[in-house]
Amino acid sequence: MQLRRLTALEADKIRLEHEDLVKKIIDLKDILNKKERVFEITKIELNEIKEKYNTQRRTEILDLGGGLEDIDLIANERSVVLLTETGYLKRMPVNEFEATSRGTRGKAGTRSQGEEEVKKFISCNDHDSLLLFSDRGISYALPAYRVPQCSRTAKGTPIVQLLPIPREEAITSLLSVSSFDDENYLLMLTRGGYIKRTPLSAFSKIRANGLIAIGLEDGDALTWVRLAESGDSVLIGSKNGMTIHFRLNDSELRPLGRSARGVKSMNLKSGDSLVSMDVLSTELADHVDKSEEDELQNESSESEGPWVLVASGSGLGKRVPMTQFRLQKRAGMGLRAIKFRKDGDELVGLRVLGKGEELLLVSEKGVIVRTSADKISQQSRAATGVRIQKLDNGDKLSEVVLVPPEQINDDDENQSSSIKESINTDPTSKN
């Protein structure tokens, strides 16, 4: 083909393209100038989209009433929270500690460095609120999931980085709370032996710099705090192995305000001091009250539960039938809970438990044993117990903690524990 013919063809192509562009420009200007055409084209395009994507909506739009919070994105797993003597706090999953046989050494729960000893150790769920109480009677609050999760050998996070706690204060009690309501109370016990109960709802809004929990005399310190309900009972133990068990009702211990001091809990001999406290449910306290007539028979026969786990600093422990701890009046001398094998040993823990419960035994050097309570021998109050944890030289048992139950579906099911499943006539205690 000759060059002039190719040039003519290209010129015709350019001319036709120009004519098409001019027509398109005129049409687009007409659309912009006429709203009717704009609406007509929009309707046609929407109908085309409707025909092309004619499927039902697969997503559901919900009114969340304020949007998502951090807690909505965090699984409510079972955990343990550990506080060391030097003020380091950390959280670990319960499954870090496998169940072992009674009397084994266990695994290290923290890195031990000189005076780095375990001070407080509790079990909780990640959605719980942690209430921390200082020796000066001040309460602090922190969501459990905000405590950094660490490995068993990690040192943890300084508590002063999580809460504005003054240097002159020391955390003496750690408690997990799932909800703040008027039916529950905080039961507080001081080093000097003063006890009181205050409605839990009074602590629902704790300021960032803390809230006064109890009024203290000079030289006294808040040491133990537990959850309780009206009609429950409390079991208090002393270093020398004495225990007292009395009701938490208006006649024995009426509710007091946050600033109150409390009343005398137990009459101690010279050189003795309080070391432990646990709360029993109303149903269990009623069962103990009804069983007082058969106390002698219960001491000599095997019990089906519940029991009081009595543990000493040397790693010895036993399960004593709860019925052997009869109800008494407040401020009495109490009953002997254990006979020590050697001089210098002392009571370190009392825990009420039932069949199928699992325990975490924590030594001062941070060695942790997870074991089944059913493997611990059942004995009377006068017995010395059996080996429940093998301890290294210079180490001693410091804490006994119940493993929380598995999370199921809802909050109501979360409150049921294995102690309730195993005991129909003997109800559970509160941890």
C-alpha cells in the first residue's frame, strides 16, 4: 500500500475519533444541565447493580451501645497472678502448671534472685477485677487482663508501673472480683486481729490513687481480705496451729463502713499471731452447725467432704473434715487444727475444698506445684499431716491456692465449681 493511502486512513481515523469525542462531550454537558437525565441514569445503574448482586445480606448489624472495649476482645481464660516481695506483678495461664503427684517438687513460678520471694498468689479469670489492699488500709483496682502475661521464669512488671502506689506502702492482700453487688461483702482482717465486713458495692468505683478500706490503729496493718455473704462463716488460723470458726451475721459481725476499724476476731496466746483466713458458704456453715452432735463419730470415720486443707510451712498438710471445726463465738481461743512434727514449724494456710479440687502450692522461692486435693490424706485435727510438697533447703511453703473452674458459657455457669458438683448435701466455701 502506498504511503499516501496509509496517511489518508490515519487521517480518517483521527477525524472519526474527534467526531465521537465531540458528540460525547455534547451528551455529557446535556446530562449535567438536566437533572432528569442524571436521575434516569442513576436509576438504571442502580437497577443493574441490584440484578448483578441479588443476594441476601450475610452480616448482621448490631447496636453495641457505645462500641467495643478492650475486654470484649480478650478471652476470659483462667490465670494465676503472682506478686513478689520486691513488688513485681505478673500473670500466667493456669495450664503452665501441669497436675502432678502429691509430694513432688514442682516448677519454678518466678525467677528467684536473693530476697525475691513470692508474697501473694491468687487464681482468677482474665475478665475479673483485681483488688489490691495495702498494709495502710488503702484499696486499689486493676483489671486482671492488664497485668502483663509472662512466662514462669520471667520477673514480671513493677507494680508501681501499673498503679500509683506510694513507696512506703506494701500490698498485703490480693483479691479477684467478677462483679460488684450489694449481696457480697469484703471481709477484712488485720495483723492485730481486728475483723470487719463492708459491702462490696462500696468499692465499685475506686479512684486511681486508691480508696480507704479500713481504719487502722498505730502499728496495725491490713493483712487479709476475702469475699463473703451475710450468713457465711469464717475460719481463722494462727501461727501456732489454732483456729476459730464463727458466723458472719449481725449478731457476731455486723456490717461496717469503709473507715471503721472493726472488732476483735480471736484471742491469741503470747507469741502467737494470725496467719490465714478462709470463708465458708451459708449452706456449709449450716451443715457444720447441724453436725456438731455427731462430731466424735465424724472424727473417727472417713468423710465424703467437704474438708479443710491444713498446711504447714514445712510442706506438710492434710484434709480435715469440715465438721470437726465447730462454730464458736467470736474472740475465743479456738481449736487446735494441726500438731507439728518439729519445733519451729508453723501453720501457713487453711482452704475449704471438696472432691475433685485442684491446688497450687507455692513456696517462698517461687516453686509451684499443681496437684489434686483428693491425693492428700484425710486426717483428724490432732494429726501431723503428710508431705504435700518437697521443699529445697531453706525454702518453705507460703501459699495454698485453689485452681478456678473452667469457663463454660455464661456468667451463671462460671460461678459453679467442682466443689458444688461433688457435694450435694455439703455446699461449698468461698475462696
